[in-house]
Amino acid sequence: MDQIQRAALTLTCTGPLKERLASAYRDHLASIESADLPRDLAEDLIAVRRAMLRERPLCRNEDAVQATVRKMSNEEATELAGRVVMLFGAMCGQSQHSHKGAASNGAVVHINRA
């Protein structure tokens, strides 16, 4: 899924990790329907979603994501960013597995070049 890749790439940009994590979630992960993913990946996405929305905003100018990253420790942010990258890696692994199966069935496999 393109959005998971974009979220992982957002985490590699410059700037404070908590801001990158909030951007990765808001701009890419929040829009993904967990039902569109394989079950194990959907469970990981749901866990990330819960982790990113666990705090209540303190004022009207703040949303749950801002409240959560504000209260999150640097260690928690690092762990959650790692979980997003692992989600992307797992998605790539499943994609390669399905491509291998398609290739063995005589289907055409397209390779994207960055």
C-alpha cells in the first residue's frame, strides 16, 4: 500500500521525531482502512492507530494526535516509528510473496523503479 510507504518515508525526513510521527500518521496512515489490509497487517495498523490517538486533547486547538505526541516520551516515539517501518517491511514481504506466487502461475509481474 502506497500510503504505508509514504508514512515510512515521512519518518526519514528531517525534524523532530514526534512531528514526523504525527505527520506520517495524519497524512498517510489515518486514511487507510484496516479492512483493506491482510489481517496481520490490519492488526498492526490498528495498534498504531490506538497508540497515536490514546490521549484526549486539552484544548480546542489540539487534536488527539497532537495531545498524544505531546505526552509521548522520546522512547515511545522511537518505538512507534519503528512499528510503522516494520509495518511497511511486512507489507513489502507480503507483496513479494504474492508476486512470487503470481510469477509461478505465469502472470506478469511489474517492477516499480524509484
